[in-house]
Amino acid sequence: MRLLEHESKRILEKYRIPLPVGRLVSPGELLKIDTPVMLKAQIPVGGRGKAGGILEASDAEDAQQKVSLLLQSNLRGYIPKSVYMEEKKTVRQEFFMGVTYDTVAKAPLAIFSPVGGVDIEELAQQQPELVRKEHFTVASRLPVHRAREIVAETGISGKLLLGLSSVLSTIAEVFLDYDATVVEINPLGLMDDGRLIALDCHMEIDDDAVFRHADIAALEKEIGRVEGEKHMSDFERRAAGIDNLDHRGVAGRVIEFDGNLGLIIGGGGASLTAFDAIRSHGGRPANYCEIGGNPSVLKVKELTRLILSKPGVDKIAVIMNVVSNTRVDLVARGIVKGILESGKNPARTIAVFRIPGAWEEEGFKILSKYGIPIQGRTISIDEAARIAAKNSN
């Protein structure tokens, strides 16, 4: 579950990470401002700045007009339901810092760069010396002295080093405390007076862990929190019906696309990673889909049948992160049953099956019985996506 910026910042505030003064603006509210402000459309995707979702206003009348404009805009497939207004800051330098989960190393990964406000993946490719990464364990977390070593490798020293390493260590705490898949501050701004302020924040919570956080679970159920331009299709409604067949796990959160490769992929950040990787390797997804939390064989079977019923879809890719709360054998059994009941050959239908984790040996036996190649935990999500794209073209 991706949080909106203002929701992420309220969490940072709990951990005493400094923020610009800001608040949500209600539609039609009469605004009063004394200094220039930034108006930010609240949508659950990145890239809103380039899409026109962040505007500067110099006075109340200007702000009023721009808030109205943002609330009527279509920004990357979303129509904003709220606008966050905060004071404009003059920044001396911008930094990037974040924590995510490395699915290959199976460990949290801290990332820091002295260059902020940019696409970190692009920066890492073009100037890798400006991006420092280090794994840490859940047990030891990321103490300040280790965070200091990461930041110091970029040539930063003195008081600034102490301040940056403190924030980096703190967002690692946020990452672990909230069962996050991503916590990112970009940019973290250095003010003229030496203060560090989080100008923007991106947080994603593992879908299977939302129930452990009452405040996050309440946000997920909030009516009108976000609104996508695209309305639910009949295919998506049928998928939602499958997810409601029983209470066990998730197997039916589906978004339909025009493509030929059906996807059954793990929830949270791993599903987004797999989806993007398949597209980057030339694959054409027929759907985005999340499964997890140990769904029943029935739900997986029915979801498989539904995806294969879509015209033009004759192959599916099954990709998940290393799972501990989902049995590999149950997913494998459901996938195979769904394919067989669709009148297809499992070995020819599955473009890739990559789910390592609980009960994997039993799951691999089922795959072997039907001649399906086994992709274990040594195969990364990116490599599995490459195999899927190749086998579907």
C-alpha cells in the first residue's frame, strides 16, 4: 500500500524528522497565505512534478486558482482528492536517502546520495560513485555509527555528516517499525541555517502487514482517499469476486491492461518490481495482480482461469518474492488446476514460475510432474521477468 505524501510525513513527524510547515487544503477553502507556498496534488504514484502536480503560488488568489486546477487535473491516471500546501523553502543543497528491501540479498538496503531531487535509478546508472548502498539486518537495524559510515563514503564530514546519518538511521527505524517495502526522502534539503528538512517523502507498506498497523489500515478503508481515472472493468470486478470467495489470503487485486502475458505476482513492492521488470524486458502484461497471505487453492485456481479466459492471453508469469506466509505448494496446485480446467498444457502455458519459500520442495514436485521448469531463489525477480518476457514473445 502506497501512502500519500502527507500521510508519510505524519509518520516522519512522529520520529521527529523536521518537515516544512504544511497542511491539507479542503476543496473550496478560502486560503490565506503570507509567503510563497508549494501546492502538491496527493496521488499514490511518483512523477507528479513532471506531470504538473506540484505548483508554486505567490499569494492567496494564485493559490486558490491553482488548488482548483490541481483538483480537476488528471495526473498519471489519478484525479487528486486533496492538495497538500506547505511553505516554500530555499535550499542550499539536496540529498537523497532511502531504505528498501533487496530481494536478492534478502535484507534491508540503505541508500544515500549527496544528489537529491533526481531519479535515483538513473543517477546510479550514470554516476554510480554518487550512490552509496549498504545492507543491514532486521536484528541489528541501522545504528547511527553505520549510517555515518555510509554517508562519509560520499565525502561528507563534520556537523552535516552527523545530521545526515541521524536521519538515515531514523528512516531505517521507520522502515522496520512499519513493515515497509520502501521509505524514501527525496529530497532532504539543507537550509542556510544548517537544518535538514524532509521536503518530500515516499512510503509503501507491505500489503500483508497492513493489519498490524491500525492507523494504516484505517487509511486503506477511507472512502474517497484516492480516485483513479480508470473505472473497474468487468474483468476486474470478476477478479474482486474471486478474492471474496473466502477469507484466506489475497488473490484478486487485479488491474487490466492490453497485453498477452497474464501475471500472477506477489503483493507489495515485489509485484511492482516484477511488473516494471517485465515491461522493461519487452513483455506486454495483460494485467497487474497481487497475491499473498496464503490464498486458498480455490482462489488461485479461479484467478488463473479468469486470466487465461482473456482473449489473446495464452501464457502466464508467476513471480513472487521469497515467501514465508504463503505456501508455494498451494499456489502451484492452484495454478496448475486453473490451467488444466482451462483446457491448456501447464508446461506450455507457464512462461515462468518463480516462488521460493515455505513448502517450496512440495511445490517444486508439483511443477516437475507437469514439466514446468523450476526457478529457485538463485533466480532474481529481474531475471524471472526476463525469462517471462522472452517466453511470451
